[in-house]
Amino acid sequence: MDKKRLDYFKKKLQVKREELLRTIARTEQEGRSADDDPTVDLADKAANSYTKEFLFGQTDTDRVTLQQVDEALRRIDQETFGECLICHEEMQQKRLEAVPWARHCRACQEKVEQSQG
């Protein structure tokens, strides 16, 4: 991949990384403040508990994506970005546009998903 395309994806990944960091921080704060009001009744506490669990689940998903973004940035530095980690073929530009932190080409990703499910 040429340097211009690598720079484009690096900037795109850095923007996504910053977005994820802000979202994680905000979600964690909202989760911590969900139980702050001591005057709520039992039904409100149950709703707050559900909201808190949902928010922490969302944070976990965002953390996984953040880890994948960081790995993609490392692959850019190592000059292996855009290469499938399994078959080592170059990934399609459309795939990288949609999910720049993708680790596998579409065919290998389908195999990974089939073996997990």
C-alpha cells in the first residue's frame, strides 16, 4: 500500500481511537452515576441497575474495538497494514474503508466466525 493511503488510514484510525476514548470515558461516568440518587424507589433502582449493566456492556464492546484500532495502528508502523493476518493477501480497499481495523480478509473472517459459532 502506498504512503498516501497509509497516511489516510492512519488518520482515520486515530480519529476513531479518540472517539472511542471519549465514548468509553462518558459511558463509564454515566454508569457510575446511575445509582447516585438515594431517594429512588425499588423500580427505579432496578431500571438504573439495568441501565448500568447495559452501559458497562457497551464499554466492553468499545474497549475491544479500541484494542483492534490500536493493533491496526501498530500494523501501519510495522508496514503490514491491509494484509490479512491469516492468508497474508492484501485486503480489499472497500473492506478497509468500512472497517479500517479489520484483521482478516472477508473469506478468512467468514472462516473465523464459522469456527467460533
